[in-house]
Amino acid sequence: MTLKDGIKNLGLSVLYGHKSDENKYISWLRSQGVRVGEHVHLYSPWTIKIDTQRPWMVEIGSNVHITADCSILQHDYSWAVLQHMTGEVLGSCGKVHIGNNVFIGQKTLILKGADIGDNVIIGAGSVVSKKLEGNAVYAGVPARRLMSIEEFMEKRRNAQVREAVSLVQEYEAVYGHAPKKELLREFFWLFEPRKLDGLNRVFADVLDLDDQGEQSSKTFSESNPQFDGYEVFLDYCNQENDS
């Protein structure tokens, strides 16, 4: 860690305490009684709000990615309006369950009673208040099913080349030369030779994300790149730029 990183981390710790770091936040949540699985990631954790008024009412599975500005609530104080009208106290609370292998887009609001299945992607800005079946993609207010996870996988496969080309073209427009291949760390599947020995460290780390190294390495080794090396891919980008 550099001195600059150390100063930054110290500043975050002073400002945000247990929310300054995802590991600290997760440890704190567990200490309160929230059930949290393994390989859970909280991006910009100081912006994420997880209701711990009744921590035992929140369960988060493994391999869950919660991005910036998301909120998870398991109670509702709207009954304060009714109390003012009649004097009645009509408490409101509901369990929140988030399954395994879930991605939650930025500024998503998860309300009491939400039950999210396994292998689910939730688009940014969504509101979830009920059951979302597993193996699907959802988005909207309220969140609605857009497609199956298999359909989304095929969509990503089809879009990957186009988006990688755009990355290269825009980089060249800004900096005047092609990017090093490491900057396309999420797109190396397109052009990197299928040799695990000596694989670029940046790409090897991507294969190993969330301890998926064994499965990803096997799939990588048994597949074929779409382009015969990075230079061939750059040539393709230039041809697309000229067309």
C-alpha cells in the first residue's frame, strides 16, 4: 500500500467508521445479527444503508454484489400517519432475503418483504418489495422481470465485441494510441491465448475472482478466443473505425 492509499484509508476510517471498508462493514453487520454469506461485496460501502433495527430480519447470501447508494429496509414507519389519526400503533416489519449470486445495481431500494432468488441481476434504480424468482434479470419501479439469466448471458456474449471495440476506439481518440491489453481486463476472453501457464497476472486475477479460479480456468482452457491475439483484435478495431 502506498502512503497516499494509507492516508486515504485513514481519512475514510475517521469519516465513516465501520462503513469505511466493505470488510469492516460486513463484520459489523454480522456482529449485529445480520446473516451474511461469503464473498459479499459492498461497493462504496459508506453510501450503502442496511437497516439494522431488527438485524435478524435481514439475510444476505454468498457471492452478492451490492453497489453504491443502495438501501435495504426491513421496517416501515408509515404507520406514524395512522397513529396521528386514530392513536393506534400498527407496526410494520418484514424479512428481507437475498439469495446467492446476486448483483444489485446502484441506487436500488429493497423494501421489507423482498425475497430475491439465486442468480439474479437487478438493474440500477429499481425498487424491490416482493418475491423475485431466481435465474432472471429485473429492473424498474417496481422491479419487473426483463429476461431469463440465460437470455442475458447470450445478450452479453453478443455485445462483448462491440463494447470492447468502443473501449479501444475511445481510448485512442483521447490518448492518441492503443491501450495496453491489461486495460481491457474484463474482455481478455476475446483475444488472449488459452495458456494458463504464464497468463498475464491481471487476467489471472479476473479468473480467480470470488474463488472461481478452478471453474473459470477450466472454461477458459476449453474455449477458443474469437481473435488470434491482441494485435489482431486491435486491427479489427481499426477496421471498424474506418467503416
